Amino acid sequence: MSDPVPTFSDLSDVYGSETEVAKARFQTLEKAFLERFGSKPELFARSPGRVNLIGEHIDYEGYACLPMALRQDTIVAIRKAGDQLVITNIKSSEYPDYTFSVDPSQKVDADNHAWANYYLAAYKGCFEYLESKGKAPPPAGLQVMVDGIVPLGSGLSSSAAITCSSAFATLAAHGLNAPQGDAATFTAKCEKYVGTESGGMDQAVSIMGKPNTAMLVEFNPVRATDVVLPAGATFVIANSLTVSSKQETGATRYNLRTVECRLAAIALAISLGQPKEEARKLQTLKDVEPLIQSRLSGPKSSISHAAAAAAEQYLQKEPYDQGQIEGLLGASLSSIFEGNKAAGKSIAAAPDVGGFRLQSRALHVFAEADRVLAFRDVCTGDAPGEHKLESLGCIMDESQASCRDLYHCSCAELEALIAVQKKAGALGSRLTGAGWGGCTVSLVREGAVEAFIRAVKDQYFKQCISEGKVAAANLDEVIFASRPASGGAILKLKSLT
Ligand code: GLA
């Protein structure tokens, strides 16, 4: 069993050299809480955003990915009081208060996107988890104030940061905790309550991230292993300033991809000889591996090549329409995705975006899964440093091409930003997170970072300033170098003064 979410009494255990800046933030939050609720919070919890270095859109297909935790995080201040859940935000003019009943079985209104839905989803998830362990306490009123600094809709997983920190705060307010692995699993499920079918990468790294190391995150069961990045590698994050909310655009983007992948898995399995009824139970493309394996005479390492060859052979290149797929699978899509509201919306919306593209989605997933392992192998291998950096850069560029051409999750702004970054000396540059906007991550040689950032500011962000998309004074928030930072924690602080 994994270790519990750590509890610290000193901010420096989490924030290291940035403790003073963090302290000022905690003091401001404590003061705002006191003003709003008339008492100080009993404790805090925090969880960070993340940047995914490689392995995009494959976690929900069961494949490993390789992210790192960021220093940008969400802090939740909490106190047990009253008989309702009162959810507030330190930025109260942007994020209004919400009040909910304490009933953990209430529904989250996913059709009406509200920021506090994330807290409610985490609250429900905690109780569901505790009930499954026979440890659920009687529900009690909670006063909550949230302070998040992970930019929203930017691909840096502000949603995992708020969901995980809310879950830890809720557990800790009841005097409870959970093993990190369990917390990663149940918080990943929480996002389904807000209407996103996301995989588990964001929550896993937000919870299990560590300073100075990226993490290989694997699933079933969820676990994370250190992957130390080569000396001289710096990852620069830049925000394209195009916002893409997974939750609001799910029907035609993120959730539709999860539907397409599952359909591709079922169609492939049927083509490989599995009886239709059995094949229809498959959930992910990884589930098709045993079938591919059984047909392979060569080494296991060639599975993904064999899988890609099968996708080329058995899935049509052109998009399918619903009737074609239902004929192929021998059942209606509504029966295959029964009970999955988000999938239902995507199925209804698919004709608006040209139908279901099964082949290209499967090709991306199989090759991207391989790239994650190749990236890990370069990091842990013994090639000279400079070779390592170049190889990692190439792998990142290949991932970007695949996201753009096969998975169709890039966009014009990301492409323009990436072109600027390659010209400015990035060894590799790609979108990170769900895509369709949000951030890029670029691999830059340590000594070249300053000049790189200057060039990108000049060639991409100057124009954004003149278009009013960002203020010149805020440029350091939209392009910055990042180091792997700590994962989530519960904070029972001795004193904040
Ligand atoms: C979002 C999801 C993750 C993952 C990425 C794409 O961030 O929350 O689970 O699927 O997109 O890699």
C-alpha cells in the first residue's frame, strides 16, 4: 500500500526555497477566511498543477505517461462548522460563494458549469471512498476557502489541483487521510461528476509528484516512479493564451476522443477474431494487447508496431458514421455506452465534427505509448548528456506532430507558438495536457533559457500584448522555466506569523 498523503507542520517542507512567497499567500488566505467566517481555518491542504512532458491522451487508454508536478498549486483552507458546505474563493468577485447541503449522495449539476462543482465532486468522492472502506464519518458542515494559482484552461491541470486539495482538506477536516494511491484513484473518478471522462495522470502526479524528478505514472493500479531528467535539461512552459475548457468543450473534443478510442478498441478486437459480445466489454486500447500478443511470434517490444499495423489494416482511414460503427460492432452505441451521459453527448455531437475517426486515434495512442517508454529510457540510459537532450527533443517533436495530425488536438495558436519556439532554439516543443489551446512545453538547454524566453516574448507575446490578450506586466506568468516540485499535502501549521 502507498504512503498516506503527507501532513506537514512547516511550509518549508513543501515549498523549499520559495517558502517566504508561499507564507505570504497562506497569511492572506488565513486573514480572508477569518474575515469571511469569523474564525481561522483549522487546517490547509494543497495540491499542484502539472506539466506533462510526454504521453498525451493515453492515460485513459491505460498507458503510462510522464509528467512532473509544478510549483503552481491550489490551497484549500477549511473548518468544520455549521450544517452546510459553504464554498468560497479568495477571488470572490470572479468566483462567487456556493452553498450545498452536506448530503454526500447529492448530484453535481454537470450541465451548469460552476467553479465550486470541483469541490462538491471531491466531497462526494471522499465519502464514496470512505464508505467503500467502511470508515465514512457522519457528514458535517464545512467552511471552505480556495486559493488557486494554476492558470485555468491552460493544460496545466488546475482541475486536478482543486479536486485533490479539496479531497485532502475534506478528509483531514474529519481527522482522516488516505494512501496516495487510493487518493489518486478516487480523485480521478471525481472529475466524472463534473462531466469529464479524464484519465488519471493529473491527479496521480498532483498527489505523488516530487521535487527534482519527473514521474512515470502507470495505471491499474495507479503508481508513480521517479525519472530523473538529464543535467542541463530545462522545460519552459508557455501559454498560447487560447483557453480550452475540457468541461465545456467535452462533447466534441476530449470526451469524444475517449469514445473514439473505446470504439477503436472494440472494432480492432472484433477484426482480430474476438466474439462481438465479448469485444464490446473492452474499455481501452491497451485491453486489445493480449489479442495482438497472441498473434505475435516476435519480441514483446514489437507489440505497439503490431497494434499499429492492425489499426492500419482493419480500421478505415476515413471517419465512420454512427450507422457504420453500429453495423461493425453489432450493437447500438447507446447500449455500448449505457449510463455514460458524457459519452451520450459526444455521440450526438460527432456528426458536427465529421464523425468518428478510429484509425488515426488508435495510431496516435499506440505510438505515443511507445514514445513515453523511449523518453524514459533516454533519461535513465547512459548516452552522453548532449545526445540525451537531442533525443528527448526529437521524441517531443514527434509527439506534437502526432497530436496535430492524428489526434487533432492542436490548434492554430499552439502551432504558431511552437514554430516560434523551435526557431528560438527549443530542442523539442509540444502541447501539454488536453490541447486545443492552453500551454506548450519546450525542452531548452539550461544556458540558453534566458535568450529563448526573450525571443519567444518578442516573436509571440508582443503581438498578444497588442491584441489585449495579456498585459506586459504579466508576461512572466505566461512563459516561465519550471522545475519538478512537491506533490499534494495536508498542512497543520504551527504558526503563520
Ligand atoms: C487532461 C486529462 C488527463 C489527460 C490529458 C491528455 O489533462 O485530465 O487525464 O488525458 O488531458 O493527456
